[in-house]
Amino acid sequence: MGSTPTLETYEALIERCYESVLDASRWSGLLASLVAASGRQCGAMAVGNPGRAQATVMASVECDPAAVQAYNDRYGKIDPVRPWIASHEAGQWCHDKRDLGNEVVANHPYYREFQLAYGFDDRASIQLSTEGTPVYLALLTAIGVQPETVHDELLVRIAPHLKRAGRMFQAMAPLRESLAQRNRLLDSLPTPLWLLDEERRVTYRNAAAERYSALADGALVERAGRLEPRHAPIERLAQAIADALGRTAPARGTRIGPSSAGGAEILVSPLPDDHPGNPLARPLVAVSVLDAALQVQRVAALFQFSRAESRLAARLQAGCSLAEYAQSQGVALSTARTQLRALFAKTGTHRQGELVSLLLRLSAH
């Protein structure tokens, strides 16, 4: 029957409602929380099809995929809750047995052929909005399970927030698209990049930052949702963020040099409210990492260097001569020359100075 919902449960549901407004992926988490808090066993989220009365299930929790497919293919077209929802305002729960009647539930083919066949008994459904593309949620009870009164009371209490979140979700569609465009652009960058709010919390990380965060020795690490230096004192980064936010003086960027030779540089920059990468128009800070080792790896991947060729390229960039490289690696000078010729061929260069110049330029981006 599920546990008795608490005030903390109710407050967490409200928070999840409004988290879903800007991030469509959060609806599945909200749905899972509603299932757990309402004494139900599974749930589904559907969106209306333009020009059609049928809705299509887009996300589900603890539902048999075959049931979802059957609903979308056939039974959604004859779902008797559809006329009930169409005749009522958004934000009202419909309970099949209570609002449609036991006779409908006992005799309608939707229930006999679909819900009972897949082990569902009663259902609570709600339409969140009537504007744009309607959003629906359904919470289903397994056969033999009876939710308690407190569970239905929780649904009544949360309904206004669901309705408001659904209306805001529709209104925020252009803003979500702006965020999606920003994310696609930033994900294409090879440099690890984070966006932080005023409390140093991470509001966004690009794909390169996701990969960088997984490194055991990266210069930056996320802890409890905040970005921190892995080895250096936190005060320097915190001050750079404060400077970028312009708390005590005009906002300015800061470069934090590497803590050791060959280490990573950290750039902290303000992101103005009117910046196209800041569609929410709130104070944000961009933090990026220029890691020499990662830049060498990217150049090596670009030209498909072998491991030995990558080592030679890195040492040449560091100012090492070909003879010094051969000695440090314990290889013959002739072998080093063979590797150098391979680098020339793969990069389209002809002289060592030309090669090093190219590698340095590419590694700087």
C-alpha cells in the first residue's frame, strides 16, 4: 500500500514539480516520486497528439513495456477517461471507479482487455494543461492493492502544483529550446566547461567536463554539487568566482595558473545576464580548464598518432630535441627519426619546426 506520506514527502514533490518546468527529463523522476508517495505501483506520462484526442505515453515507471506499446497502438484510442478529462478543467484527478463508475470499469473493453490483462485495477489520471501540447499523468494501482485515504489526499494537495508546473512547462518551451541550443553548442567544445551559480553550485557542465570529472587527477572536481580544486586551496577559486560575479567591484575574469609545472590552468569568467549562453538571465560564472595533457591527447586523436608518435609529439612540444627524446625513451635515434617522419606524413608538415609550431597552435585551442 506504500508508506504514509509525510510533510517532507509533500515538499519534495513540490520541488520536483518546478524542477520539471525547465528540464523535460525531470518529469520521469517526478512520476516515480508520485508513484511511491501515492501508494500506487506504476505510472505513466502522456502527451496529446495535435489534432487527435488520443494521447501517447512518452515515459513510464514500473510499467510493462508491452502494456505501454499496447496502449499507444490500440487502447489509448478507446480509453474512457478521455471524455471525462475533456469535460473537466485541468488539474483535477479522475479516479476510474469513483468517477466513471463500477459498471463502466466492469464492462468497458478498455478495462477488460487492457487494464485487467496487465494486472492494473484502479487508476488516477490528471491533465496538467489544455494549452499547447497537453500533458497527462496516470498512476495505476495493482490488482488487490487499495491505496489509503491519506494517499488520495496527497494527490489532491499536489494537484495545484502539478497544474501550475504543467502550464509553466508549456510557456517555457522557447526558453527550453534556447537552453538546448546552448547545451549543444557547449557540448561541441573540446575544453571542459562548467557554469556555476552564485553559491558555486554547478548548473551545467558540457560533455568534456563530464569526461574530465571522471579523471582521477583532474584539476577540478565536483563535490556535493559544487566545483572545487582537487589539490589547491579552495579560497583562490572562491575569490575568482566572487570577482566574476562582481560582488565588490566590476565583474572581471581570472586566470589561475597551474599548481605544478605542466599542470592545468583554470579560467574563471563572468557570464553576463544578456549573454546568449545565459537564457535564464541570472548571475552565472563560466569555469574552464586548459589542461596541456588533454590538449595533447586531442591533437593526437585528430591526426591518429600512435602511442609512440604521441609521446614524441608531446616531448617536441615541450622543447626536447630528437636526440634527447631517443635517449629518454631508450630507443635508437634512427627509430626516433622514423617516428618523426610519420608525424610529418600525418600532419602534412616537412620540418621539425613547422611540426612543433602546428602542434602548439592546435594545443592552444
